[in-house]
Amino acid sequence: MKRLFLKREFGIFALLVALCATVALMNHRFLSVANLQGEGRLIGMFGIFSIGTGLVIITGGIDLSTGSLMALLGVQLAILLVERQWPWPAAVAAVLAVAALLGWAHGLLITRLKLQPFIVTLCGLLIYRGAAQFIAQDETKGFGSERGFEFLQRLATERTAGVPNPLIVMVALALLMGVVLHRSVYGRYLYAVGQNEAAARYSGINTRRIISSAYVLSGLFAGIAAILFAFYTNSISPSSHTQSFELYGIAAAVLGGCSLSGGEGSILGIVLGAALLQVLQNLVILLNIPSSLNFAVMGAVILVGVTADKLLKKK
């Protein structure tokens, strides 16, 4: 299994390098410092919530609520910081607590009431988007020139030693989750549940707790990404902010080797998948391809990923 993961990750990395070389040859602006730093920032932010989405997929589930959840959390953060004047550590703690609580609610509905993850998170997608619009009164929320949370602004928009801070945050979280997923008993339990939930339960694993924890982690990673995206855009429109981002997360995870049937995937693969997807998006921009084709690119990526997964399993 580990050898298969390494083969997949090497293949994804080789594809990423080839794509970068192709884009660089087609447009020299790709290798400019400004473009590379912008790409690094986006890879960092998209990679963070893609890791959470990938953990859920490894358990055999799916999370369709990520984009709407991030919009709701972004609106909540802006209200707490600007309108209610909360200290930023308290506001961040509140946002992450809500994210974890909603993730736990997903897990509870899936494991206790035996509802399908697709239905639970699809309802979450609709509920959270509507809640964001209601709380914000369908008005755009932002941070303007308010002071007191400069640390969060620097974290989302500035660089350390030339490296975008969101990319540094993503790498740190990826290293942490890499150890958890690949070097701990909990990680083995995640794979076991995804491969065969009934067998895992009969072997003594608390499958309900493992599945619920995956959705909690997905919510937490979405919360971290929501904070960064809110300060990156500096405004949150509740009807369109982070819309369809759940598709990016799923595409990155599938492209990175996570099987939609569960039990397979790696943190490195998910990160490489997120990077590959962002390079594809950058290709669309640099070559002046209509932005309306972004969703077509994502659909093609998911289709290719699922097809490759099936072919590998047959072999």
C-alpha cells in the first residue's frame, strides 16, 4: 500500500513539474516573482481546507458544505472584530469553535442517525449559505481600516523570507497531519474505517468516533482557511464568498490519490493535488482562457482522477 501511495505521489509530482514547465514556456510571466508568490499564497489557502476534505474522503465520506461554511465563518469573524470589537484571539477561538461544532454535528447525523454524508453536507451547504446571508442581512462585510487585528492581516497577505505566510501555515499543518495520518494509531483507524467500516467496528474500533472526528477536523481546517480568505479578500459577500470551494477541495483530494470509496490517500498527495489544481487555474488566467471554463477544468480533473483510481484498482 505504501509503495502504491509513493507511486501515485511521484506521478502527481511529475505531472505538476511538467505542467509548470509547459506553462512557463507558454507564458514567461508564470516564473515572475509576483506570480509565484501569488500562486504560493493560493496553494496555501486552498491546500488547508483540502486537507480536511481529504481526511473525510479517506473515511469514505464527502463534505459538500465547505464553501458555504467558510462564508458563514467569514461573516461571523467580520462581525465579531469590526462590529462587536472583540479581541482577535477571542474572535478566532469563537470562529474555530463554531467550525468544530458544525463538523461534529455532521458526524453525529451521519453516525447516529445513519444519514448519507452526501445528504447531510448538501443540506449544510444550503443552510450555512442562507445563515450567512441572514446574519449579514445580505450585505457585504469587511474589515476596512479598523485596527487591532494586524497579525491576522499579515498572516493572510504578507510573506516571511519571501514565502507567503498562508503557504507556511499549510506546510506546518500538512506536516502535523502527515504524522497523525501516517504515523499514529488514529491514522490507521481512519484508513481501516474507510476500507471496511463493518470490519473495523468488529475489530474493536469505535467507528462512530473516528468518522465524527474526521468531520470535526474538516470543519477546523475550513475555519482556518476561512480566516485567511476573509483577510485575503478583505471583504465577505455572503452570497458569493468562497462559493463552490468544496469542489476545489474534492478535486484536489481526488487528484492527489484519495479514493472516493474510502481507505486511500495521503497528505502529500492532497497537497500536490491542490498545487496542481492551482497551476491549472493559473494556466487559464495566463493564457486568457475564459474564466467560465474553470468549472470545466475542475470537472475534467475529478473525472480523470476517478478514472485513474478505477484503473489502478483493476491492475
